[in-house]
Amino acid sequence: MRIKPFVFKAIVCLSFIVELVKSDPDPLQDYCVADTKNTKNLFLNGVECINPDLAVASNFATSTLAKPGNTKNTFGFNVTATNVAVLPGVNTQGLTLARVDLAPGGLVPPHTHPRASEVTIVLKGALLVGFVDTSNRLFTQQLRAGDSFVFPKALIHFLFNMDTMKPALALSGLSSQNPGAQLTSLATFASKPPVPDEVLKKAFQINGVDLAKIRKNLGG
């Protein structure tokens, strides 16, 4: 069967696009331990590597996630994530690990990771989790210790501790060295400079009093 020229071109274009949308570029060597002491004024899509001959086992280990985070804040949650500063060996590997602590009744509010998908496993407690797809369909699930859930890349999602008496703990893995995180409420109502009042009042069908109250509560 002979493939028509325009079909072949379409396949080539799609293949090229798929390569472009990968979260992180594939590494070109076994590892690239981040040179965290390098003071050169370089702007790289990642971090410069040390000489591979100087790599040691401790470059690939960290105890950062062993310590509980401070959940005494507005939403009652804390996220502690790995990065090249505490785990140099993660450089170029296209992943991030995060410890998620939630106070009783705590909430990781709706947010997105623009450069990564995420899988979360509950280690302690009970969580209600969910995400909303681009057709505004909600997928939600109650999780107990040992249960896991996947949040697709860049979609708005949340984690809520259903227990008002006990804290909860979860561990997340994200498919990017630098997934990014944007809390929907803060990005909308507490940006600097602020989104124009008229835009928010019309978008959320609220009045000026409501807007001022929300901004005050979120520190905007």
C-alpha cells in the first residue's frame, strides 16, 4: 500500500510535535550530577554537570523527604520537593519526588503542574483527590493508605484530608525535573500586579465586595 505524500508529511509533523512536547529532554549520558558550586553566570535548561569521574553515591541520595513539613498556614498543607540542591543526581533524570503533609482537614488547593504529570500514593490517613479535564469533567476518588492516583499533565487537581482529627501524608512523583506549580486561586486573585477587577468580577460573576474579601483572605 502506497502512502500518499500529504499523509506522510502529516505523520512526520506529528512525530516532530510529539518530540517537542516531552517534559524534559532525554539525558545523553548515564547521569549528570548537578554542579551546585558552580558560580558561572550560565543560563541552561537544567544545571551544569560535574566531572562524571567525581560522582559519588551520596550524590544520588537525600533525607530531605524524611522530615514533616509545616502545615500551619491558610490551607493546612506543606509540600517538600527534591531538587538539584538537595539531590544533585536527579539532574537531567526528568523526575521530582515530593512529600505532601496535610493537617487535619488540610487542603492542597486546586493547582497545576504545567510541565509534568503526577502519581501520588497515600502513606498515612485518608485523602479525597481529583482533577478536572478540559471538558470540565471531574474525576475524583477517596484514597486510603497504600492507594495511588494519577494526575494528568497540566490539569487542575487537588488533595483534601477528609479526616478532621488526624494528619495525612502522601508521596508524589512528577515527570519533570522542574514541574512548576501554580495554585489557581493565588494566580487568579493574588498576582502581582493584580488581574484587573473588572476581569475577575465578570469572570467569576462576583461584585467588588466579594472580590476585595477574596483578595484579602489570599493575601492579594
